Amino acid sequence: MRIAICVKEVPDPTAVKRIDDGSHRLVRSGENTLNPYDRHAIEAAVQIKEGPAPDTEITIVTMAPESAGRSVDRALAQGGDRSIHIADEAAAGSDLLGTARVLAAALKRESFDLILLGQQAADSECYVMAGLVAELLEVPCVTQAASIELADGSVTVKRQVETGYDTVKAQMPCVVSVSDAINDPRYPPLPAIMGAKRKPHEVVTLAELGVDASTVGAAGAATSVGGLSKPAGRGDTIVLEDDGTAAEQLLAFLVEKKVVA
Amino acid sequence: MAGIAVLCEVQGGEVARGSIGVLEEAARLGAALGESVDAIVCGSGLDDAKLAALGGFGATTVRVADDALLASGIAQPVVDACATAQEAGGYRYWLAAASIMTADALAGLAARLGAGIVIDAVELHAEGGALVTRRSGLGDSVLAHCGFTSTVGVVVTRANAFAATDGNGGTAPVERFAPTFRAWSQAVTLVGHEDAVETGPDISAADVLVAGGRGLGDASGFGQIEELATAFGGAVAATRAVVDAGWYPYSAQVGQTGKTVTPKLYVACGISGAIQHKVGMQGSGTIVAINKDKNAPIFDYADFGIVGDLNAVVPQLTALVKARG
Ligand SMILES: Cc1cc2nc3c(=O)[nH]c(=O)nc-3n(C[C@H](O)[C@H](O)[C@H](O)COP(=O)(O)OP(=O)(O)OC[C@H]3O[C@@H](n4cnc5c(N)ncnc54)[C@H](O)[C@@H]3O)c2cc1C
Ligand SMILES: Cc1cc2nc3c(=O)[nH]c(=O)nc-3n(C[C@H](O)[C@H](O)[C@H](O)COP(=O)(O)OP(=O)(O)OC[C@H]3O[C@@H](n4cnc5c(N)ncnc54)[C@H](O)[C@@H]3O)c2cc1C
């Protein structure tokens, strides 16, 4: 079986994020890391390989500047066999539609049985890439999978909806995005981290994928940000590090605010 | 392109309140832009008389796709229905209140139409003769004024962003149409469904909620959450991560897909504070967060935050609250 996993490099979620006033884009020059939600997609693929389909090949696919190589290695270390890294300056500033066009073009070149994504990106907190990519590939799509089972050329997924849990069956090839509760991603052992660099890396440009650069990136963006403003905040927050007395201080605060009698 | 289409979701035979809120907001936007608003409803065995009532919330016409393929709540057949409606209607904008189905359906529609899509819009404005959204981002620290360069624009609004009124009692004509379904949309089927069962106290009615997330470590971690909730005379809430993992029942879930709650006090323990959780609890009176990561987004919207190990803080707090008796 051939599994592709779309992974995104995002600014370190533990760092303060900022939007550039001029370009209206997220500042990505700080410390970057693999989107934590995508680690669940990689783990899901590794579990398929360790379980029902041992002959699985796992391909990591990302669209990111060349500097994202470290995040690609990180994804490979966690269980990828090879990577396709779409690096092209013309792709910078892509919105959801542009990114989906690029990813779909890369995925279309090969025949993957299963295409996995994370539930959302930690920077944008969008959660719809799977739906866009599946439509461009004209394949079935299931999002927010809490579990995945394989049988007879299809995947059976349990997923939460507003009214409860649905069990949905999709024929492969298909696109599945996974919930962050589907598994506990393992940290790769040191040899796997060392070995990642030696795995096959393919760096491709938009031209090599046959993507018309005017339909993606900032130039081809279908959405445009004309300005930024600050929303009304919630007001003051008291934050303190627990030194053993935090619970007492909290209770005093609640009593003072008359939240607790 | 002309007009605004609002994808309205039917759940349990009723049009979702969130859909009605967006329909009303679309009507205000349409008035400012000089565009009429159609409600698009997909389902199976739908009741036209009930749907005509969407006219009382601003719909000029209610366009209905009624087909067994639309009964399951699976998004891709809905993409087909919306695309068919778009061929006939030539809409300039598509809107929907965020839900599991609508977000996926409008994402698919955007891809098929080559339309831009804005997620998590919290305001819709008419500016320069066009729709410009306010897209909330980075833990609600910034509002991007986000519009479109594409001929069609697609918007998924944040859950709870637009509250529904009782409407003016008017009605609109209901027109049925037959979608053209694509092969791949039929290659995904619903094979089972478990209804969420209400267990324990109704969290929507509780004055105090103590909420647990993945920081509890495992299902047994909810023991101390329950003890604190009992000490406060409140109830227990949960994130999707722990519900999906089977640590706690779905009826306790707060957030975009779960419940919206407004207790006097919300104590979030081991919860990172993802937007999809926040939208369900940000209306709470006082918000307390206990998290060992000082950069966790939950601290951005807490009134009182404790950076620390919940396994130390929660039992201490329980003892102190009990001692006050
Ligand atoms: C605060 C903020 C808000 C934004 N809002 C919008 C918006 O409303 N509309 C819009 O069009 N764009 C928006 N963007 C831009 C958008 O984030 C980028 O276009 C991005 O390249 C793709 O979307 P995503 O990561 O948000 O998708 P999501 O739907 O959040 O991503 C889900 C999954 O898609 C995969 N994926 C995402 N990006 C890549 C990639 N580059 N390579 C490989 N796999 C990937 C991963 O598996 C990821 O887990 C926003 C960006 C920011 C920072
Ligand atoms: C379409 C969609 C709908 C969604 N709907 C919902 C919804 O309705 N409700 C919802 O909640 N989520 C929803 N989500 C999921 C949401 O995006 C997050 O994935 C989820 O809320 C994360 O749950 P969590 O905070 O429990 O887990 P995590 O994000 O893993 O956070 C765990 C936190 O615990 C902290 N921690 C760990 N150990 C300790 C300790 N010992 N002491 C103190 N702190 C500790 C960590 O620092 C971390 O911040 C939805 C997502 C999508 C895409």
C-alpha cells in the first residue's frame, strides 16, 4: 500500500505569533516546527504499516520553503520512507485554495491509496485542507477520524459529528484527516533521527509539477487581506507560576470576585 | 455573479440555529450589497412547509435538494448539490455556520469552483460593494479584513458568531432541485451511527464547570476533576481530545462540535485552549486555567491562570474549597 502524508511546517506553537503589518502574512522567520497535529497522521500511517499492511510505503509531502528541510527530516524520522518537498518562491503566500492546488498536483503524479492529513494547522487553525485536496483529486474524503480500519480496499473511520459518532466507509484511494485523539505519537529513537537524512528526498518546483504559478502563491491567491485590526480582548488576566500557594491565591480571587461564597 | 447562498443545515428535522443566525446576517449583508439571499437546504424527506419559514429569517427563495444520498450528513454529496445550485443560481457568495458537515462541504465547493474560502469569519461587512470578512486569528489576537479576488467567495463563519432571532414569521417559496452526483461522492457511505447519550448532569445548566483535557494523562485523571466539581457543587466538562479518546462521555464535551456553555465559573485543567474549544466556553463568567505550559493559548482568555502541574493544584484546590464548606 502507498500512503502519502501531507505535513506543514508551522511557527513553534509555544512561541508568540505575529502577523506582519505590511504583507499581512504570518511572520515565519522564528523557530519553526512540524505541525503537532500532523504527527498523529504519521503515527496512524506507521500503525498501518506495523499492523495490517506491512508492505506499506510512507511518503511525506510538504509545500514549504527549502529551509523546512529539518521539519521534513523530523517527519521522516517518525516513520516516513521518503519525502516530496515542494519548494518554490512562487508558492509563498498561498492561501488554502493555492496550497490545495499545489498539494493535489504533487499527489496526482503518483498513485497513492491513502492520503492522510492532520486535523488542522496549529498556526491558522483552519481544518478544511482535506476537503479541498480530495475534491481536486476527485476522490472520497473523510475528516476528523478518531479511528481508522482497513479492509477490502476501503477505510472505515469513526468520527465525531454534532449528534454523536458516525462510522463512515470510504473506498480507496481516498483522503482522510485524523483527530488528535486517534493515537499517541511516539518520539522517534535517536537512530531514526540520524537515519532520516539518508532517506530519499525529492525537492520539486511548481514547474516540475506542471502548476501554473499564477494560480498559486500570493499572486494567485483567491483571498486577500486588506487590513488588520485588534479585537476587543477579554480584559486583565492574572497568571502566576505555582509555588505551592497558587490554589490558595486562586480561591482568594474567586471569593473576592464573589464567584465562590 | 449575483446573490448570496446560505447553506443551511438540518439536524434532527430542524434547521440548525447556527444556520438561521448566518441567514439573518446574510440578509443584512445582502441589503447593504443589493444582493438577494437564498437558503440552500440538503437532506432527505424534508418538510417544505417547515423550510418555507426560512423566509422569516431573510431568505428570498429556499432551494431544496432532497435525496437519499443527502440523508447521511456526509459532505461530498452536499458539495454536488451546492455545485448544482451554483450552476443555476450563479451566486457571488456562499456562506455557512461552521459545523463538521458544512465546513467540509464548502471546502469542496471552493475547490470545485476555484473560489477563495475564509474560515472562522466572525463579522461580515459590505465594503466597496463587496463582502469583506473579519477573520479572527492567532488565538483571537488579530482580526484580518479578508475579502476575495475570485469571482465567487466562500465563507465558513465561526460557530456561535451570529445568534438567531425568532424571525418575522414570514415565508419564502420553496423550490426543489435535483443535484448531479459525482462518482467519488458516492464512494463514501455512512455505515453506522451512535447517538450521543446524555449522561450525568446537564452541563449547560451548571453554575460551575470543571473541565478536563488531555493534560489529565488518562481516563483516571477525571477522578480529581469530579472531586473538584463536587466540591464546587458543579459539573464536569471535557475537550474533544479526551472524548474522542474515550476518557469521558460525549455529553460533557464543550466546543464547536460539542455544547456551548456559560457557567459563572469555568475551570480548565490540562486544556490547551484551541479555538474550537474556546467557542463553546468563552461566554463563561470567570475563566480559570491550570496548565503546565505558560504559552498555552488558554491563558490568553483566562481571568486567572496558574502555570503548574494540575496533579498538584487540583487536589489542593479541592481541599481548600471543601474546607470552606
Ligand atoms: C492566522 C491565519 C489564518 C488564515 N486563514 C486563512 C483563511 O481563512 N483562508 C485561506 O485561504 N487561508 C488562510 N490562511 C492561510 C493558510 O493557512 C495557508 O494557505 C496554508 O498554506 C494552508 O492552509 P492551512 O494550513 O490553514 O490548512 P488546514 O486546513 O489548517 O490544514 C490541515 C492539514 O493540511 C495539511 N497541510 C496544510 N498546509 C500544508 C502544506 N503547506 N504542505 C503540506 N500539507 C499541508 C496538513 O496535514 C494540515 O494538518 C491563514 C493563515 C493564518 C496564519
Ligand atoms: C472541526 C473541529 C471541531 C472541533 N470541535 C471541538 C469541540 O467541540 N471541543 C473541543 O474541545 N475541541 C474541539 N476540536 C479539537 C480542538 O481543536 C483541540 O484539538 C482540542 O480541544 C484539544 O484538546 P486538549 O486541550 O484536551 O488537548 P491538548 O491540545 O493536547 O492540550 C493538553 C494541554 O494539557 C497541558 N498539560 C499536560 N500535562 C499537564 C499537567 N500535568 N498539568 C497541567 N497541564 C498539563 C499541556 O500543556 C496542554 O496545553 C475540534 C477540532 C476540529 C478540527
